[in-house]
Amino acid sequence: MTRLNTLLVTAIAALATTAPSTTAPPPSTTGPTTTPPSTTTEVPTPPSISVAPPSGTPGTKVAVTVACEDPKVGPVISDVLAVGELAANPDGHQPWALHADGVVRTGAVRGGHLVSVTCGGRTATTTFTVVPGQVRQVPRGPAQTGGGGTAS
């Protein structure tokens, strides 16, 4: 063996005899250990409500979505939207998400209006904006283009 090999073998042997053991300590003989119960209280997610589209004219159809983890959910309240009963997804997906269809009421006044729902004693609100509808006027008679008096 070369001198370098001899030094390496000696160094490895020295490390092996002084290295700490990597084996696990013996199991406890005092019995099983238990994790103490959590002392934190989980805060429920605040309820929310959304309306899509967020604005429309009288007669516009809307979709209302409510996120509520509490089974005590009230009806959707709005002075400009007629909204059906909230229902969960029939397949059970996202049971906290409730949906309903609605329509902007005839005669709804232009501007922003609150839409709200109660969930477990807490209220969620959003704003729906009634916008003016497009004026529908049917033209009568021929187009008014002038008499041609300035033509040369």
C-alpha cells in the first residue's frame, strides 16, 4: 500500500470508532404518548355573495352565488333583483356554495343597489348596478338628408 492509502484507511478507521451512533434510542417503557388536544378554535370563513353579471338593465338574467359554511342560510334580499331559492350543487360538489337564478325587476331604478344574504347570523352583501337600457326607436319615413340646396 502507498502511504496515501494507509493514511486514508487510518483516518476512516478513527472516524468509525469516534462517530456517534445513528441507531434510534430504545422505545419508552412508560406507555404510549398522546398529543394534547388543540386549544385553538377554528374561525369559520366569512360568508360571501356575488352576482353575475354585476350590472344590467331591467329584464337581465343574473346568477347569484353564496358561499356559506353554516346550514342556516336566509333568502337573497334585493329591491331590484327577483331571485329564486338558493340550492346546493345536486352532485354534492362544494356543499358550501349555493346558487340561484334571478332577473332584474321591471321598473328597477338606475344606480347601485345592495344585495344581501344571512348565513349563520352573519350578513354578506354586494352591490348590483342597474344601468340604463338601450333606447329602441323605430325610424319613420325617409332619411332626413337635406334638400340639396348647397350642391353645385
